[in-house]
Amino acid sequence: MDMCKSLRDPEGKAPRICSEEVVVIIWYGEVGQQIAIRAQLLGMKVLVSGRKGAPNNAHAARVPFETVLRNSSVVFVTFPRVRETMKLISHTEFGLVPRHAILINISRGGIVDEGALIMALKARQIAGAATDVFLHEPASLENSVLLCTGTEDLNLVVTPHSAWFTKNTRLNFMACLQKNIVSWVERKPCNLVV
């Protein structure tokens, strides 16, 4: 791809600087909060989405779902996967975001409608997307439209649900496992989940 062309958004404008970016976080759990901290340190404006379809005053610190999408330049999807969140981001939502926006899906597969995402990228409704999750995992050419022929030239980055798999994560996992085994042998409660 022509380097100059690849640096411009779909409308031919030059890239933005951090202070011009509007980061939208859909689901403000621990991951969303950590993203917000880092985005703010870079000088980006952060908007936290209210629930889709919720009244505007449902939570004072939240911005209505449709409003955050319309004002976004980077959309982070960090939702848990439950029946209500399946295909939460689909054709309608891609129609709301500005053409220069990118979507980063680090939640669970199925929350972003994969077919709608491919259509939005092909139609240049959004500038790009990155995902670490798939509707069907492990993802393959046979079960994911994100990997099918015809997606190679799209501004799409996919990773095999491996964003969590760092050296420190593995070390923490092993330490937690060891602690849980010792606690179980000693018949002491450990890491109770309610």
C-alpha cells in the first residue's frame, strides 16, 4: 500500500495527535479503567459508555451509548460475554461511529458482530479494527469471517486470543495456583469468589 495513502484516514486527512483523540470505553471494569488511565496520560479525552438503551441519566459519569459512538476516534470493547451483549456492536453501531474511528475488541468473541465488522471495513465506515477474540475459538479459515479470503487488504489486525499471555501473567498464574494448592491441602479458604 502507498505509504502516504496508508497514513491518511478514509477522508484523506492526516493522522491525529493524541490530544485530538477521543477514546471510548464500552464497559468500565478493571480493564476499561486501566485503558482510561493510560489514554488520559497520553492526553486523550476519555468517554465511558452508558448501557445501550439506558436512559441518559442512568449513571451520571457515563455518556449515552449512541453519543459516545458518534464522538469516538478509538472504541475499546471490554464487555463480558452474556446473552445481552451478543452482537452489541453491529451494523447500526458501525453506522454511528466516524469514518476515522478504529475499534479494538479485547472482550469476548460474539460481542462485535464479525460479519458487520468486515462489511464496515470494506465499506470504509470505520478506519480499522483490531481483535484478540473470535466468535468461534480457536479461529480458523473455516469458522471465522475475520480470517476468510478477501480480508487481507483490510485495515484489520487479529491475534489468537493471546493478549493476556505474557511472561508476568504466566508467573502470576503459577504463583496463584501454588497458593491455592497449599491452601487446599491446609484446608484454608483462598481466593474466594462470590
